[in-house]
Amino acid sequence: MDTQTLIIVGVIVVVLVLVGALLIRRRPRSRLFKTSNALGTALRGAWGTGIDDSTWEEIEEGLLAADVGVEASARIVDGLRSSKPETPDDAREILAMLLKSELGDATRTLNLTSEVSVVLIVGVNGTGKTTTIAKLAARLKGDGRTVLIGGADTFRAAAGEQLEVWAERVGVDVVTGQEGGDPAAVVFDAISAAKARQADVVLIDTAGRLHGKKNLMGELTKIHRVAAGDGEVDEVLLVLDATAGQNGLTQVREFAETVAVSGIVLTKLDGTAKGGIVIAVEEELGVPVKFIGLGEGIDDMEPFDPDSFVSALLEQS
């Protein structure tokens, strides 16, 4: 290969590396494009080339449109206005700080300190609960942990079969029960199997709706009691559909009242322009968002990072 050819090949390699780096850097924005477009564009219209009395109302409307919530939106705008920013750049910087303060500094990592850590996954059907379990199993396995899945949603037709398919794809063990069987018994069997096989984590799927005369919340209480055994359940993760917006909050209050929810998994965040629901969820339930779902792929779930999220939220298209 002559010198000229080597130079051409070298230039091509450099270009490909640079393009790859740019694509990686752009990934967070592309995966939250609806979220960033909605609020970022609203804010651009709000302050345009300057700040006047109409700015504050437009900013609040933008926050409400993004589903931040009435109280939080008013609180943020009051804080922004009282800071008296002189330029749009100042206002954006202060707004970012206020949004981050709404999210707080809660611990967002999973608490998996037990010899066999038990994680209950709860939520209504249709939120992406089953795929969330698979994504979480894949992530934990990638971190070097041995995972077992327990299929305690015995009320929904084919729920066990779906979990078995996902478990096979991820490469983890699964314990399921008969359709219509006792979900608490499945939990007991799954935890027993995990101990026998020296697994690190057990992920327990739970029912997401009422079935016949059985009371879902009563079953969930029983499952939690069995899962805790002589100790405690390490995590109770509530799966929420971000596209449901404020309406989704009314569906989950009963879950939070029944079991001690320790974290939120917010799914389908890439498919909604109302990303501010993260703030509304944390304010409503008083627990942190720990993971966000950004697609259908097995790797399309990420730990929630407030700084990156607020940056995406304020980004203009």
C-alpha cells in the first residue's frame, strides 16, 4: 500500500471516529427529542430576545405543558422571577438550577445489600412492566450479578410465558407458577430457588390489575410479606408510563399506599413531550426516579441523571 493510499485510509478512519463520537454525544438528545422540543421551544418563545412581564406567564405555560405540575410550576416561576435575571441566558441558567432543586439529591442507585436481594416490581398493566424487568435483569447481569426472575403475575394470561421468553433472551433463570395460582407461593419458590442457586438478586413481577373477586392490593400486601420473610424487601420499584402524564398519577397512588415504594422506573420517556412528569411524580410520591425507559430494546433503560435530564428538558430544537 503506497503512501497516498495510507493517507486516504487514515483520513477515512479519523472521519469515522469523529462521526461516531458526535453520534454518541447526540444520543441523549435524540432519545428525549420530544421532551426537549416541547419545553425548549416554549422557552425560546417566552423570552425571545429579552425579558418582560409576559415572559413569566409563558414560561409557566411551558412548564405546565411539559407536565411539571401546577404547584411545582408556580414555585419554579416565582423563584425565577424573584432572581431577576437580566438576560435570557441568565434566566435559562437559573431555571436549570431551580429544576434540579425540585428533583432533590435523593439516592438513585438500587439498594442491593442483602445476600439475596429481593426487588418487587409493581405497577398497572400496559406500563412496560415486563420489559422493564428484562432490561433490569440484563443491566444487573452486565454488572456481574446473578439474577433470577420470579413470575408472580399469575392472573394475567401468558404472563409467565412472556417472562420465560425474556429470561431466555437475557440468559437468566426464571420461576413461574400456574395461571390463576397463588402469587405469594411463586414468590416463596423464587426466593428459595435463588438461595439454592446462590443468586444475587431476585426480580419479582407482580399483578397489575384486579382479577375476578381477588383484591389486587390485598395480594400485593401478601406478596410483600412473603418476599420480606425474616428481613426486608430491598427495593419496591413502581413502573409508570411517562406518556400517561398527570393522568397516570391517579392510577398509582393506591400502590404507594399499599407497599413502601422505594423508587420509580419511568418508561416510554422517549415517546412523550411531557418529560416534566419526572418532577410531578417525585413530588407526588416522595420517592426518586431511579431509571428511565427510552425505547423497546433490551439496553434502552438508563439510570436517571438529573443534570442530563434538565439539560435535555431545556434544550431548544
